[in-house]
Amino acid sequence: MDFTVSADPPHVVEFRKEVAAWLAAEFKGHEHLRWSASWSTREDEEEYKFRRSLAEKLGAKGWLFPLYEKKYGGAELTVDHQVVLETELFEYGLNLSHTFYTLARIVAPVLIRWGTEEQKAEFLPAITRAQICVAAGLSLDAGMHQSARQAP
């Protein structure tokens, strides 16, 4: 019997090694950067450019949205794999949402749930590979506010 204790399930042990080595190579020479709390900041142009580049590289591997199907730009990995990606990025003071703006984490699931196949095919791969930026516009219907004030 093998009683080796590991924090990772066996199916992600090698993946953690791969991710750790890949991130170490990507961050080499960028250790001096201090990550801001928000993806969209441009207070530090070097940080912004590095993070954009890192997001595109993670996206090319399917690691920005690792649970998504490959046809939508994901890697079809498990939650355990996503935990590995999150914890390894955290070693550098980042998480997937900080690496690639949080709004994509709102828009992409909405497309998965309610988008047509044509919309999914057009937008999801570009979003999940960090090739385009997305935004969401929210508005309050004028009648909605008024009806909220009326007693039932």
C-alpha cells in the first residue's frame, strides 16, 4: 500500500508541477511587480502589459476558464485542476480573476447558459482566450422602479 500524503488528488499531482514550472518561467524577471487589486488598472503600465500577456498565454492553454469545453476555449479540466491553477497563481499574489478581468467571469457564464450556439461560437473562444475584452451594461427599467414602490 502507498500511504504517501499529498494535498492534491493523484490526478493533479503532475499538473501542479507543470503549472508551477510554467508560472515560474513566465514570472521570471517580473518578480518586482506588485499586483493591484483590480484587473483594469493602468496605474502601472508594466504590470498591465505583463498581466495582459499572461492572460493571453493562460487563455491559449485553456487555463483561464479551465472547466469550459475546448470548443469554447477552455481545457475541459476538473475543479481540482482549477484549484491548482488558483493556488499556484496565488503564490504570485494573483488569482484567475485578477489575471483576467472579473467581468469575463460574469459574461462568459451568461453566454453558456442563455447564448445561442452561434453566439457561443463567436464570443466564448475569444473571451476565454483573452483575445477580446467584454463589458456589461446594466439598466433599470423605468417602470420597474415605480412598481417596486407600489403596495401589492
